Amino acid sequence: MSGIIEIVMQIVAIFIVTDIFEFTKALASTIMGDTLPKSQRRLTLNPVKHFEPIGFILFLFTGMGWGKPVETSMAGYKSKRRGTLVTYGTPIVVSLLLAGVIKVCLVFLSASGLNGLWLDYLNSFLYILRGKFVILAVFNLIPVYPLCGNRLLRCFLSPNSQIKMSQNEKIYQTIFVFVWLLGLVGFVVNYVAKALMMIF
């Protein structure tokens, strides 16, 4: 497979996984009673609406990144804790489930007895897509704003701890970027992703 074709596959896969991830977040929040995603026109599968240049470039060149984070409001949630858990946990779960579906498809394709260049390309693309889904799910477990892990962690903290977390947000982000540049974030995320890919 030529390098250009692989890059195109990577780009398409990134668009797909970030689009589905952010749409799922918008849908989950809307179901829980939030009207903000719909009012901001984020309740859509249009990839342009979920495109974020920096996150895209980082995803393409470092293997980790993000789409444009969907803004949510807890005002419409009947239970703020439950609404937040569903909103920010669902995209991670859906990403892993879709990775599992793709794994099943790869197994069926392998056992089908079909062959040809088109099948090689399809297998390669599905393998890349599966990996991106798992990486995005694991990456978003990191509890640094604006990743989902930040909102999920807050659900288990006391009000005072949440306030302190908000006050130190910039510090956490700076430390996160520094650790990322050292390659430690990639090492941990890839390690966990490889372990999960044995399951999904």
C-alpha cells in the first residue's frame, strides 16, 4: 500500500471517529434534556461541524487528537451527575463498541475467501479505523479539560474538590502538554489501547 493511500485512509478515519464521537456526545446530552448542542447545530453527523484543526493535525501526526468539543449544559438534566456520566461516558463506550463491530467485520472478511486489491485496501482501512476508535476512547479518559475524563472525574469529587480542580485547570493542562511532549502520554495511551484491542 502506497504512502499516499495510507495517509488518505488515516485522514478519512480521523474524520469518521471524531465525527461519531462528538455527535454521540451531543445526542446523549440532548436525550438527557440539554438543548445547547441542538441550538449550536452540533446535533449532526456533518463532519465539518465537528472538525477542529489542531486536534486533527495532532491526531494525524502523533496518533492522538480530538474533534471540536461539543458544548453542553447541565441546566436541562434531571440529575446533573447522571446526565454528565451519560453524556461523557456514552461516546467512549460507543467508540469501543464500534471497534468491536469492526473487529467482527475483519474476521468475516478474513474467513470469506475473497481476495483482490480492493479487499486489501478495505482490510487496511478497517484496521486503521478500529485503531482510531480505541485510541480516541482511551485518550478521552484522561481527566484534563476538555477531554471527557475531566467531566467524568468531577462526578465523583466533592464540590470543594471540583472548585479546586477548576482553579488549577490551566496548570493541569500545562503539565499534560509537557508530559505529552515527553512521549509519556502516547506510551500509556497506546499500551492501554493495545490491551483493549485484544478485546474489542
